[in-house]
Amino acid sequence: MLTLHLADFTLEHFMEHYWQQKPVVIRQGFQHFEDLISPNDLAGLACEEEVESRLVYKKDGEWQAENGPFETYKRFGKEGWTLVVQAVNHWSPEVAELVKPFAFIPKWRLDDVMISYATPGGGVGPHIDLYDVFICQGSGKRHWRVGDKGEHRQFAAHAALLHVDPFQPIIDTELLPGDILYIPPGFPHEGVALEESMSFSVGFRAKSNSDLLSGLADYVIDKELGKTLISDPKRPIHQHQGHINPSDFAMIRAHLQAVLDNDTLMADFAGSYFSKTKCGLDLQALDDDALSAEEVTEQLLDQPLIRTGGLRCFYLDETVAQGVCYIDGERFEFGAASKAAVIALCDHDELSHDELATGMENPAFASQLTEWVNVGFWYFRD
Ligand code: SIN
Ligand code: CO
């Protein structure tokens, strides 16, 4: 089990003074840290169609980027390139462990664990990210420079690489295995491998207003909600036909506001929206060995049920009293008696028999959980 070790400050101090505010190096945040996946296995993952990967290098001084899957890496030589693989926590249970030490931030803010393997001199170039990231150094050493937030011109160094102009560093350091560099959104940064090196980036993404509004629009259309028409009986005589007057404007705004003020609708939207995965899950369906609800209960007495890496599960106070949870973009309702089991399901990556006991007494919950086990959302190690 990986434990985050903060030598210079407490977690409360980190959240109060650094999170979303300024970058910081956490020396030996993971003591005795070892790669959670080998460079070879990472390179193998990037050969798979379902896995999102990219290779970045320079050719004749010009930045190049190629998207995976890759068949071979021979043509890239021994220096100056980086392989970046997204959402490795979805494909490797060992890598999914890296999310656990960051449980002080809720999962709805989590994006994924991105891993990069770089040969000496390799890097993806100076850039700005829209997310918070904890870059955990694995094997090898990397030189990192981080600039201050501010006006930085961005430009396409390659069609697929948005870079930033040179910047003055406020952090200029070498990361050794186990060191962590935290960078909030908006701070330009660049890492260059000093030797063959692996880095594990736990990213937290925040949605923009337009992301949320477009998600909400999709949601209400999909669920055929929000069909109430603007209605204006007993309207006074209008003086200027081209004028949307203040009371009409207030009515238009209130009509939209009514959607935002609908607690259940908004809770169902937020739960569904944030529980959608942005990329595939590595589901091992049981197919011919499908279990029955009784068999799931029995196995639970022997061993915990593990959530597959990257599966997103949430509950909200607005709806959890009815045993509602949101799993992989969908809403499920199991009734008040299953509330404790629903909370355990969403809060914990590993579930014991006791945590699920009240749920398993409810046939609807037991059969749904069994279906989830059979499709691979949750699994038993043995
Ligand atoms: C990398 O790990 O090579 C890039 C990570 C980043 O700068 O976001
Ligand atoms: Co970055």
C-alpha cells in the first residue's frame, strides 16, 4: 500500500496553501518508490488499440507527435523521445493503486493516471495543462522547470502539441525516484529526462462552465426532461416589439434557473455526468463462469470484491436516502434499506461482506451487483 509522506507540511497545509494555488516539490513523497509498471509493459500497452498513447520526439529540430497504437519503437533510437500512455490505471491494477494515496481529493475530480517513459533528453516540451497534476517520479531522473502563472503565449509546435513560449522558472529541480511535483492548472512546465526514466502523473481535471452546460443539455434531451415551455398568460401590452424587456429577460433566466434549482434533476445529472469514464475500461467478463447472487455472497465471505480500475461510482446527499448511486454514467435506485451498501460501493475500492451485507439482503441490489461482477465492473482476485 502506497502512503503519501509529507515531511515539510501537513495535508491540511497542502490543501490550504498549494492545492489549485501554487506548485511544490514533495521530496520523497513516496519512500522506496518503485515503478508500478515496467517500461516494457507500458510499451506493450501502447501497442493496444483501446489504449490512448502518444510518442513525442524531435526531428531536425522540429517537434513531432505520433499517436498509438505502436508496433515497434526501434526507429526512435535510444535518445530524445517520450512515450506517454493515458489512463493506465484502467489497464493495470498495480497502477490503480497510485490513486489511493490521493483519496483526500474526491474521485469526481480525478482524471486518470498518465505514465510517461522517456529516453535521455526526451520530454513533451514546455506546455500548460488545464488540470492539477501530481507527477510522481519513478525510475531514473528528470529535470523539471515550472514557471509562474500569467500571460504565456501558446502555439502549436506541431498539429498535436500545444507549447508555450520560454518562461522563467520558479521551480528548477531534478526529481529522483519517489519525489513528487505538484502543479496546478495554468503553470507552464517542462520535464526533460536526464536518463531513462518513468513518471507517473495523477491528474485531476475540472470541468468548464461550457463542459457542464453542454453535458446538462445532453442529459435533459436524453432523458426527455425540461420540456416545460416558457409561458406568459396575461401578458401586458408590449410597447417596443424589438425589445426583450427586463421582465421578459427575468422570465427567460428564471425558466433556465428552474432547471438548475431542481435538486433531483441536478443530482441525477451530476452523478451521471461525473461517473462517465472518458476512456475504455478493461472489463474481464465472467461469461461461461457467471456467478449467481448466492455465489457472490459466498465468495464475499472469503475475499473482498475489487472495483475495476477507472470505474467511477458516486452518490449525492440529494438522492442517497433512496439508495441511489451513479455508476459508469447510469443511475441506479435500490431503496432506503440499501443506503449503507450504496455508500460503501461508491466510497471504497475494495468491499467486504459486512459492508455489503444490508445490500445483499435486497434482491434488487444483490442481482444488480451480481450482474456487475459478471460483466467485470467488480471482481474477485482469486
Ligand atoms: C511527462 O510526464 O512527460 C509529461 C507530463 C506533463 O508535463 O504533464
Ligand atoms: Co504537463
